[in-house]
Amino acid sequence: MSKKKGLSAEEKRARMMEIFFETKDVFQLKDMEKIAPKEKGITAMSVKDVLQSLVDDGMVDCERIGTSNYYWAFPSKALHARKRKLEVLESQLSEGNQKHANLQKSIEKAKIGRHETEERTMLLKELSSLRQQREQLKAEVEKYKECDPQVVEEIRQANKIAKEAANRWTDNIFAIKSWAKRKFGFEENKIDKNFGIPEDFDYID
């Protein structure tokens, strides 16, 4: 039997941000070590590292009062921080793409003579480096989009709509089963068996 796949680092970060956004409260580390595993499935051992990574990225505020650290994050500040970070990354990505295009043109010109020159070798190395940098920037942009409060809210709303739709169909199925029992005198377990309805079929909480 395969083991259940654990949460990725970004999934843990996004789920921890949900705790702050949903509660709009201030927490100590010990509070998060109790709440995060129970409500968001984040292992207690990783809570401290995840929380520190969010503090390092400026997504969560931290202040030491007495001997304790207190953590908090509000959607408005987090959204602005995400937007600023995305703008910087997208600007860097745009500059990298432009430089990549210019280098590609230079390489095409260098190919005309079919001679391996020192300049062409250097350009190829720089092009390879820029390609790697571009991929890293793309990954960085995607990482910050996952933690964007707007994205989290869109996912939450999509889940809500899907849940409501599923429960509407559950209503319809129960109504049809009730009608079939009254109209034809079918037994409920026979209806379930013939139409492939599982025994634990019920509404989604």
C-alpha cells in the first residue's frame, strides 16, 4: 500500500497563510504548532520552519515581546507584498527574455561563418546561464502566485461552488429514489445496487 503523499513546502506555506487570513489573530509558535497540524494538515515538526520562511519573505510579521515571539499577517499587507514581489520578478524575467533574444540574434550572426570563435563560445555560455535564470524566475513567480491571498480566495470560492453543486445533485438523487419507492414500491437497497449508488452516499459537509 502506497504512503499518502505529504504536503509540499509551498502547500504548507499557503495553508499556514490561510490560518492568519481566516482568523485575523496573533499567535505564538506554540499556538501554531497546535493549530496547523489539526486544521491544515501541516506536521508539527515543520511548523517552525514554514513560519520562519514566511517571516523571511515578509509575508508574516513577527515581534518579540518579553521572552515570546508573536506572529500575525493580514490579507491587505500580504497582497501588497505579493504584488511588489511579483512586479520585481516579472520585471527581471522581462529583462532576461530581452537579453536572451538579443543573445540569440548575436549567436545567429556568429553562425554565419560556421567558425567556432571565442566570442561565440562566450555567448553560448551566457545564453545557457540566462536560460537557467529565466526558468528559476518563472518558478519563483509561480511560487508567489500560490501564496497570493486572491488565489487562495478563488480556490476557496471554487470549492464552495463545487460543494453546493454536489449537494444539489445529492438532493436530486434522494428525490428520485423517494419517487421510485412510492411509485413502484422498490426497496432502497435494490435501487442503490441497480444504479451503483454507494451505501455511504450522503451530503458533503
